[in-house]
Amino acid sequence: MTHDIAVHDWSLDRTLGRFRSDSPDAVAADSLALVNLPAALRAHDISVVQFCHFHLPRRDPGYLHDLRDALSESAVRLDTFLVDADNLTHPGTGAADELWVAAQVRDAVALGAERVRVIAGKTRTPDAHASSTAALARLAAQNPEIRVVTENWFDVTSTADDVIRILEPLDDAVGLLIDLGNWTGADKYAELARITRFAETCHAKAHWHGAVMDETDYRRSISTVLEAGYDGPFALVYDGENDDEWAGLAAQRSVVESELA
């Protein structure tokens, strides 16, 4: 693997008109259409992207084919398709959520994504970790043509122990998208280091305070996973207040590249 610089399309949410698949009319006329994003990324010298499921305006085979063609024509690789609305550990809806996720995984396959990121679970119960492991195992077994990964995100994966509890029994059948900004606190870096062994892609998320990036935390987070052996792509995640998302991404890219150097 190599340390490619990628972009998580959430970083360009404003550029995409804050589009949501469940409210398709709430988009400015001058917004960038998702199908045109690969060309825009190429123009900014980015060749790897991650898509959120809710940015897809349609899920029919024709649209998925057109979007895959747009990626191919711009020579932009779809590293990960991000499924952002499931709760596999909810006692009442977990089974239905798993079926819904499975449909999203099929979209990821149709788009040619290398990975699909599934939330391990949001509801913490005594058997949440075992339930998450079982659901992730089923999704991976049912979809051998794509790599299933989860993320250190939400309550069920709020610590390194949680992530290890879920992933270790899977014996590499499911991987990890490691997010550098989801965890906070004094033990954040030690916790990230403990789970880096599972990581194969990354959300290189910086925290911004107004117009100022917390560069100290960002650099330390990046160096922590590098020192722990991480060798995958860094998908830039910008969510600062400045509406110039391309400028924010450029600032974060500069930091990541300097750490890689």
C-alpha cells in the first residue's frame, strides 16, 4: 500500500450543495453534481476519493454506471464507499439495518469501490460487541468482491478496547478505517496507536477553531499512526467554518505531506 492523498467527499459538502438523498430539492443551482466531482478532484491533483452514501442522487444501475465511468475517465479511484446511517447493534432495528446496509454494499460494488465502511454499531448493550462482530462477519461473507471495514466511531467503538473486541475475533475478515479526529482526550494518541494494526484506510480529520487549524493535534495524530506502522491512504476530512473547502483541504494536505516527508 502507499500513502495516497485522498478526499472524503464530506469535505466538499457545501460545494455539493449540502445534498442529501432524502431531500434532493434542497440544493443550490450552482452546486457541483457528484458525477462531476471526479473531474474537479483531478483538477486539484487528487486521484483517490471516498463517497458518502447520502450524496448519491440516485441508486439505479444507469446512474451508478455513469458515476463509475466518471471516476474512470478522470482516473480517480474510489477507495471507500461510506454507509453512514445504520445501527447494527440496536436491539429493535439491528436486523433491519443489516438488510439495508447489504443493499448499500451492492451499490458500493456497482461503483467499483475497493472498500465499504459500515458503522459497527451505535447502541451500547451488554452484547453489542458480539452482535457487531457477527453482523460484520455476515456482511463480509456475503460480499467477497469488496472489502468490508468499520470505523472507530460512535459509542460501540469509542475506545481501543472496543475496536479490538469487535475486530480481533474476525481474524482479518473485516478491516478498519481509522479516523484521526473521532477520539479526543489525553489518551487519544495511545488509543489510536493500539488500533493502527487493523487500519487500511484513514480519515485524516483536522479540528478547526474558527479559521485556525489545530495543527499540533493534527500532526501528532498523523505521526502516531505512521509510527505505529500505518501504510494506507490519508483521506482528508475538512469541516471548518470557512466555506472555501478547497482551501481548507489544501491546508490540511500541506500538513499531511510534510509529515509524510
